Amino acid sequence: YHIPVGAGVTAVSAPKYYAYVGSGQMTGLLGGMRGAAEYEQLVGYKGRAFSGMGIQSLVHFLIVALVALGNLSYFMMRRARRKAGR
């Protein structure tokens, strides 16, 4: 049919569609919020994706910090139990 097709998909499903872009079956792919924000910046429009990237980065940092805090507390509790058991 020779109709150019592009897609905007969630970041989780984007890897499934890269093969279609590589083979020429799709003309472009916006993968997740980052892809949408990059497209908005490319066309000179700062919309919801562009403004949402700061919040998404902050939440990712918070998740990493909470995982690190959980690991730290686990090892501290394990150390305290070992000392109490001796």
C-alpha cells in the first residue's frame, strides 16, 4: 500500500517495534515519554511530554533512593542481629 506509518508507543513496548523501523516498514517511532518529549522539542512545541520529563526523572531518582535506603536498612538490621546473637 506504500503508506508511511509511524507510531508512538509506551517505553515498555518500544523494543518490539524497532525491527519494523529498521526494515523500513515503519518510518518512525516515538518510544515512551522520552521519545514524545524529544519530538516535541524537535518541532518546537513544549507540551505535556516535555514538561512531564522533569517529574519522571524525579520519581526515578526517588525510587532508586528508596531502594538504596531499603538495602541499607536491611544490612544494618542483619548486622545488629549477628552482634546480638554472639
